Amino acid sequence: MRTVLVTGPGGAGRTTIAAATALATARRGGRVLLLSADPLDDLLGLDPGTVGTDPAPVSTDPAPVGAASAPVVGSGGLWAARVDPGEHFRTETLAFQERVAAGLDLLGARPLAGEELTTLPGSEQSALLQALRRAAAGDWDTLVVDLPPLREALALLALPEQLRRYLRRLLPQERQAARALRPMMAQLAGIPMPAQWLYETAARWDTELAAVQRLIEDPATTVRLVAEPGPAAARALHTARTALALYGLRADAPVPNRLLPHDTADPWLATLVAQQRKYLAEWPADRRPVGHLGRDPQGLDDLALLDAAGSEVAGEAGEESAGEAAGISWPVEDRLAEENLLVWCVPLPGAVKSELNLVRKDDELLLTVGPFRRIVPLPSALRRCTVTGAALTDGVLRVRFAPDPTLWPRGH
């Protein structure tokens, strides 16, 4: 399954580009699913309420919806689904409440009813992760996801790896083997031991997060950045480039959106065109420009016009952009014979030394680049070494490791 994760600065039109990408891909053949937390009915030209939390078929015929038959399950076509944080929060909360019902009864607590539950901060991220997990288990050829704005999207994509690390630290799986001893240990220690349901819940969460992490890290998954060319977009793209490399995510060809026509005679518009062209020159050469329709896109015909406005937004399935490989591979250079060093090369395009922080903690590396942080396990060879220094040159962080004589096998 090819997955295209669409994001960009707020108001850049990422939902529209995600829908246009999904439609263009579906018209080329195959089963395509479009996921978004924003309403899609108007954008796809559907009746209100058509797109719910379950995938709803969308006719890819350019004629008005209703004049053509919807996709048949098992054939190619476009489906759309909406991520509903409120419904997800209610479902998860009620299920958790049912698991701990015995404990709540002992405390004399009154259970919460579904109708009195309101969405809490963080529900959006949790709902989107669950939607990604369900989509990964489906029979789709292409998955197009309308992510939140850029900063929130980058944090969301890093979340599964971070949460799994927390679970491993707080509830190590190897301790589950001693569950038969917990009653005796509780008596000896005089403190209650974690209940079995807690470990089972942690194991279920880890399994679900692992499925999402595999989807995000899959070689067929790319992140597509959408922005209107300008000073704010230039800064956003610079930040995103570094963050994607830090998290090991593949960058797709970016989409400069809402480009104004170059042949305008209006002096006011000509000034905006000149500004767009100035900043557009800084974008990667493999960009997919999309022109301004002069109105808010609505319906399949408008989405089709966006795909034809410049380079096709869908792209070929499985194609690689020029920067796609950046940040994916973190090789270890063997300089033992020459310098008695191993050098871990971490591509960080756009990073600056003043915003870089590096900490070795046990067998992990805590790497901070500006507002972004990632904690990664060291390769096995580097765990038996000590850090001797690091340098950032040409967009690559090179961390030097010297073998620890007390841990390094003789003869190496």
C-alpha cells in the first residue's frame, strides 16, 4: 500500500490537495482511501453526512454525484472517511471504564454516561492514530491522509515511537512472566502490584502503536508538504525538512499551492505574482505546482482542475522524489583501522549548530534539533563505545565513538 501523508502550514489548502491527490490516484485505478478530520462532503460534492467514520464510496466520475454508480467493493475507486475525535474518545473511555468497573464500585464512584463525555485535548491525535491503524489493516492500494497543520503533524508522526518507548520503560514486557508471583510479592512488599489487566492493556496499546509505526516508517509512505510560496512557507519548509530527517520520514515532492497566473495585467496582482515567483525559486526542482482557481474548490470537477493545473498532484505510485531518501539511513562508518573510531552519520539537512543538542543516556541517543527531539537506540556496536565528539558539516551530524576497552571484544 502506498501512503501519502499530506500536511503544511495552517490555511495552505492541505485538505483540498489531499482530496485532489486521492481523486487523481483513484482515476488511475486501484482502491484509494481518503482520511481527514475535516468535513469532506462539500469538497467532494456529496450530500451532508455522506462521509462518516466508516469508508464511504465516492464516485470518481466527473459528472454530478448521483448520475454515476458508486465504486463496487473489490474494484478500484475512491472511498472517504472522517476521523471523529469525539466518538473515538467516548468509545475508548466507556471501554476503559468497563474494564475497571470493579475498582470503581469499591471506591463508590458513579460511572460516566456516554452523553456526558466531552472531547479532551489529545483526543484528535489518538483518534487519527487509530484511524491509521484501521486503514493499514484494510485492502487499499493507496491511502491519502489529511494530517493536521505542520507542527502538529510532525509531533503526531513521532508519537507512536515515543509512546512505545514509554510503555517499555513503565511496564516492561519481561515482568509479565512473573505475574503468578504477584500475590506473594504484594504480601512481602506490603504494596499492591499492578493488575493483570494493566499489562494486557499495555500489550494491546503496544500492538496497535506498532502497526501505526510500521505504516509511518514503511518505504512506500511519504510526507507531502503543501504551502503557498512566501516567507512563512519558506521557513516552514526549512523546519519540516530538518524534522522529517530527524524522524526518519520520507519527503514527497512538495506542492506549492494557489499559484497566481503569471500573465496578469493587474498591478496589484503582479506584485503578488512576483513575490510568489521569488520564493518559488527556493523550492525543490521536483515540486508539483497547483494554480489558483479563483474560488474555493468544491466538487470533483474543481478537484480535477487542480490536478491539471500544473504537475499532477497524484504522481506515479511508488515514485521517489529527490529528497525522499534523506534522513532514512543513518550509517555507521568504520574507521577503526585508521582512527580507532566508529562514526554514526545522521543526516540533518537545514540543521544549525546553535539549535543542536546531543546527549548519550545508557544505550540511547537523545537528539534535539530546535523544537524537535528524538530518542533512538544505539546500534549494537556503538553500545560498547564511548562518545568522543560530534560535528555538523554539510547537513550531516557525525557522532564519533571510541571502543570501550572494558566492553569491546579483543581482536577488534
